[in-house]
Amino acid sequence: MITGAGGGLGRAMIKAACGAGHRVIGLVRSMESAEALERSIPENAICCVCVQDLAHPEQLAVHADLLGMSDIDVLVNNAGKIKPGPLESQNLADAKDVFAVNYFSPLALIQAVLPGMRRRRSGTILNISSLSAHAGLVADGIYAASKAALERSTESLHSEVGPLGIRVSNIVLGKINTAFGQSSTPPEKDVYTALMTKLAAERSPGGEDPADIAEEIMASIGQPNLPLTLPIGTQARQVLQQLRKLSPVQRMEWLEKISAAGWWRAHHSRS
Ligand SMILES: NC(=O)c1ccc[n+]([C@@H]2O[C@H](COP(=O)([O-])OP(=O)(O)OC[C@H]3O[C@@H](n4cnc5c(N)ncnc54)[C@H](OP(=O)(O)O)[C@@H]3O)[C@@H](O)[C@H]2O)c1
């Protein structure tokens, strides 16, 4: 089962999983995404597409039987939401929405697949995370917190269900060439407008090919020793390696250098 299957990495993983001959369930948010996904699935593939809005995690327990959750061998929590902005001006309802999709829905899906996996003493749960979980970049606090929450919970889960034969991993990704985070509402006039305007001007498409990332993620499922934290793609591997080497002070200096944080500090020392 792969969530967020309507586009981007999710759709690429569906294609890779179908290509490898797996029986796949793709969860999408809307009928439009379902139709688009169905059109892209090869004819001989065994793929079922289900519509499920993950902004309402409490519905997942109710729909678990319909979705056949007790028979899932591999769950990939891929759906994700981002709402960039400085913490001071974040709307709480938006922040809860980000956590619903990035944290509470994965949790509800994990709870729904675990009884079956425990009975079979086998199963794999991959939680798609981000470098954001490892570094609180400027204007990324809510998304970073949601992915960090997912990663820490996965660590607990690893200890809880590993002895029961269930493998759990955080898949850490860098920038991938999808539409993720490309559309955002223009900043409201407040103290952070200059910062948000700069970030919007610097936002550029690009990143690693979702098809390559998808193939690597699918290959990880067959890996005998699946690590708890698995960076996939060149950027994620390099950045995680770099972060592990830095002291807390060096880490903050590095974060200022690679993000708009340094510019923001300089902007204020000028004004
Ligand atoms: N792209 C990157 O640079 C990057 C970097 C690091 C980590 N990631 C992570 O990779 C994962 C996949 O992202 P992507 O790059 O493939 O971007 P994407 O194309 O925007 O995919 C996100 C998916 O999540 C789905 N989704 C969002 N809100 C939902 C909701 N309420 N209910 C159900 N589905 C919902 C989207 O459905 P709709 O199509 O209907 O909106 C979409 O299919 C995410 O978890 C993201 O955090 C991405």
C-alpha cells in the first residue's frame, strides 16, 4: 500500500512496484487523481486505487476493513503536505492539517496494518521523511516538526515491533523533482514579508528524478538488513553524512550558510 499515489514520488513508486510484479493498493486524495493514476497503470498490473483524504486520520480506522489493511505486507507512508512560513504567522488550523497528513494518518495506517503483520510475523513499514526532519530551516518549522515527529515515532516503533518480525524504516529524502511545495500563497504583509518574498523568488524546480528515487525505495524493501534511517538519493546521503560530523555550533553555522537564515540576519543588521 502506497499513500499519496496520485502524483510525484507516489505515482513513480506505484509504477515501480507494478513493474516488479507486486500487487499494489494506491491511496489518492481525489477522484481526479484516481482516474489519472488508473490511466497510467500498465494493463497487466494488479493495482487497486482507493480514494482516501488523509486530512482526517480518524476515518482510517473506520475504513480499515474496506481498504483490506489486515492483509498489507508493505506500507509506504508517502503522502505529505507542507505549508511554509515563519512559526509566528502560521495559522494553527494549517499546522494541524500538516500534522494530520504527515504524522497522524501514517500513525493510523500503521495501527491498522500491525495486527495482520504481527499475526504473520512479517511486514515492512516505510515512512517517507525528509532532510527537514534533521534541520530546522527558516520558514520550514511546521513541516520539519511533523517529519521529525514521524522519525522519532518510527524509532520507538522499530524497538516495539522489530522483535515481532516487522521491519520499520525512515526513508530520508532530499530535493526531488516533483510539484511538492511549489505552490504557496503569497506572504501577508508582516515583519516576515521580505523573508518570504526572498524564499519565493529562490524557489526553483529541479531535484532528483522521482523515478530513480522510487526504484531505490522499492529495492530497499528486499534488503535483508533494512536500516532504521535510510537516506535515498545523492543529496540526502551527502547532507546526513555532513550533519553527523558537525558539532552543535558548527551545525547552526552550516544551517545559516545553506539557508536564507544568514541573509535574514544580515537584512536585519542593515535595517
Ligand atoms: N519533493 C521533495 O523535494 C521532497 C523532499 C523530501 C521529502 N519529500 C516527501 O516525499 C513525499 C512525496 O512527495 P512528492 O515530492 O511526491 O510531492 P507530491 O507530488 O506533492 O506528493 C504528495 C502527495 O501527498 C498527497 N496528499 C497531500 N495531502 C493529502 C491528503 N489530505 N490526503 C491524501 N493525500 C494527500 C498528494 O495528493 P494530491 O496530489 O491530491 O495533492 C500527493 O499525491 C512527501 O511525504 C514529502 O514530504 C519530498
